[in-house]
Amino acid sequence: MQEKAGRLTPRRLPLDQAQISKPRHLLPPGEDGYRTPTIEDFEHGNDNQTQAFPPLPDGPSLPTDIHEELYRISSSRQEPTSLEKRMQSLEKANQLGWRYRVKHFTWAYFTLSMATGGICNVLWSVPYRFRGLTAIGEVFFIANIIFFISTCIAISSRFYYYPYTFKASICHPTESLFIPGAVVATGTILINISQYGLPHIGSWLNDTVEVLFWMYCAIAFTFSVGIYLTLWSTQYFSISQMTPIWIFPAYPLLIVGPHAGVLASQLRPERAFTIIVGGFTLQGIGFMVSLMVYSAFIYRLMTQKLPKESLRPGMFVSVGPSGFTVAGLINMAKSAQKVFPKHFMENGDLTATIFKVGCDWSALWLWGTSLALYFFFISVFAHYSTLAGSRMTFTMTWYSFVFPNTALISATFAVGNAFFNRAINIVACVMSCTLILTYLLVFGMMIRAVWIHDILWPQQGEDKDEGGFRVGTWKPEGGEGADAPKRRLTAVRTRSRSIMQGRRKSSALRSGPPVGTGEANGDATEAKDYAPGNERNV
């Protein structure tokens, strides 16, 4: 600081290399090489002035014209493409079109189809039938098929217009966990076909469903192993990040048992026997994998407390493995007396009786005293704090309120029927009505979230940047989509125009900060140039 005529004048401070990465007039106060004098400087005298304004260091001086050097550095940086500029301007105006919003249509949207198929399964399991109950289930079944086809079309459009997002979704630490949702949604449709279609259509459907069952078993095993192997090879997870969603890649295997139980009651005995053996085997694999992940979940709760409010719906995922296993064991055991060969293990009837007794009591242990109800009540009471005013932003994991609990209700009906307990069946009926209302509420919240941009919006879904993962790093340098050549040419023209504008303003930069910046004056022009319907011909 220099004192002239009884007053203080600003003194230039040294700039480091990071500070000259952009023009001085864009730097925040205190980092632009100058410091405005304060009243304390006059009150405390020269001692504090020395500390507040350190002397310039020895060494090579800064360039004579710092603005010219700053312009040289800034002009050498790569300009964003025209599509990026257009999306950024429209995003600020909340006007992104559906073609750009579909970029954020993730694998998690298959949970809608999973939940709808689970509702169909619950309605089919109700023991107290009334006129129209089957029709209601068939309405949900048709809606499930529509949702599944629509989801497939939407996610295919995403990968068509933005091809790099396919590989990014496989390696994303969160979105990759939902890839098995596509397989589970397919499995629920096959179960619904077995429940609502086989009794009313000819034998050709029986043969078709049996073939599809074995195809599904192969796909489910491959996807479950492949997703876990991909995660273990490419991702690093700490225990503080653990949620029951880690169980999700095992879900394709967990619905094999319930499907086998439905098919075994409707196929010929010699074919149903192999279905039971295969379903019992794969159900055991899925449940044991889930059981090992359970231990990590308990450890996470003991050391890190409950997940934050927005992640707590995923806690219901821990209800599904035991619920599906209970329903699968009881339904497969129910057909054992009819299905087991007479000479199987020397006495088929006795073997079938022992098998049924063992499955029923093991299922009761899993349902009541072990895992299903235990994790259900933990998940319910964990949401108590969210009722005190904490805002839970909608995500597709909200369908965890529905699909895993369809497994619990189906298991409750199975236990009530196996032990001829009417009270358990009545409780399950009440739970079914509550679950349908929950499904309608979650579906309505999903529509609202799409409208207010809580989902299908940049950085708002399962594909958002998190940790060290950045989706943008997977984007190829040449662009994306079928119109990449056109947009690359547009980007070149945009960059040329920006350079020419910068050269015309160089004289103003040498004399001092300009009145308006390129960002302030150029964004409106670019937003207008690239607004929908105003694209320039290339």
C-alpha cells in the first residue's frame, strides 16, 4: 500500500497460476490482484498495513499486459458443443424437451413394472374371492404389459440418441444396481401369465411358459452373476454407502421359486417335478446371496445409523428375499404330493410328506421369527422421522414401498393357507388393501415428480454424478447420437464466432474490465439461436 497526499491507494498483489485461468473481472473480490482499503487500515496504522498488504515477491514480473495473457489462455480452452450450450440454456429456462429428458430415463424405471406385476400376484393370492377380483387383477396385468413395453421403448430411445450412456449405466455405482430390474419385470410378467393365462388358454401356452421359465432361469442367473462381477471389478463401495439396494442384483433369482410353485400346480407331474427341482435350487442361491448382504446391512446400521431420509425407502428391499422364499417354498411343497414320482427316494409319498413338512415349518420360521416381518417393521419405523416435516424428494426407489411388500403379503397368504389360520389371512387382506393404496399414491407422486422436474432431469436421478463417477467422462469427443456430424460442424462455427468476438473485444480487455462479459451478452443470443425450431441449416 502506498500513501499519497494523505490517502491510501490500492496496491497490486501477485497472482498465482490458478488465478490467471480466467479474466480478472470474473474473479471474486479479494482474488483479482487488488484489495480495497478498509477502515481498519486507517485505525491501526502501518503495522497492520504491512501484514494486510504483503510486499511483492522477488522473481520474474508478470506480463506487461495481463489481459492479453489471460485472453490467450482462455481462448485456448475447448468450447462446449452446440448441443451442450443449447441444453444448458434450456435447462436454466426449465424448457428441456422430451428428447433431452429421455437421456435420464434409467434402469430404475423398471421398478414401475415390477410393482404393478407384484400387485397382480397379490390379488391372485387372496383366498377370499369375490366377483370381479380376477378382473381387477387382469386390469393390473394389462397395465403391467403396457408399462413394460413403454419402459423398453423409452430406455432404448435413450441409448439410441445418447449411445455412450449405455456403457455409463453399466458402470455407474447406483444405476447399475437397477439393471436386474428389467429381468425381474420380465419375470413378474411370466408369473402373471401363469396365473391369469394358463387356466383359460389351451395347452400350447403351457408348453410355451415352460420353455420361457427355463430361459428365464438362465438369464436370471447370468445377470445376477454378471452384475455383481461388474460391480466388484469396477466399483469401490464403503460401508457408509451401503443400502439394501445391494441385494437387488439377486432379485432375479428370488422370484424363480414363486414362479415354479405356480407352474407346478398347473403342469403335468413329470414336467412339474423338474420345475420344482430347478426352482428350489435357484431360490436357494438367491436367498443365500441375499443373506450374506444382510450381514453387511446390519453392520452398516450398527456403525453408521440409519440412511438419510431420501434413501430410506430402499430399506424395504430387505423384506423381499425372505418373503419370496417363504411363498416359493410353501407353493412348491403344496404340489409335492401330486408331483413326486412314486419311487422317488424309494418312497415318493413319504418323501413328499417330509418335504412339505420341512418347507412349511422352515417358511414359518423365515416369515415370523426371522427376517420378513423383522425387517418390515424396522423399515416402517425408520420412516417415522420423515413424518416430522423432513421433505423426501421422489425417486424411483419409492417403488420399494410396493414390490418387496408384495412378497411379504404373498408369503403371509401362503403361511395362512398352509397352517389353516384364518386370522393370518384376514391380516394379509388388510395389508393388501393398504398396499394397493400405497401403489396408487406412489404412482401419483411419480407423475408429480416428472411434472416438477424431480426426475427425468439432469442430476436428479439414478444417473447423476456421484463420488468420483462423472457421466460426462464417458461421452466421446466427437459427439453423440445420429446427428453428431451436424452438431460437430455447428460447434466449429460456434467456436469460430466466439473467437472473432473475443478478438474484437481485445482492445477493451487491454484497457480494463469490460462493461459486459461474454457470458452475460452471449448466452441470450445462443439460447435464441438454438431454441427449438430455430436450428440453422448445416
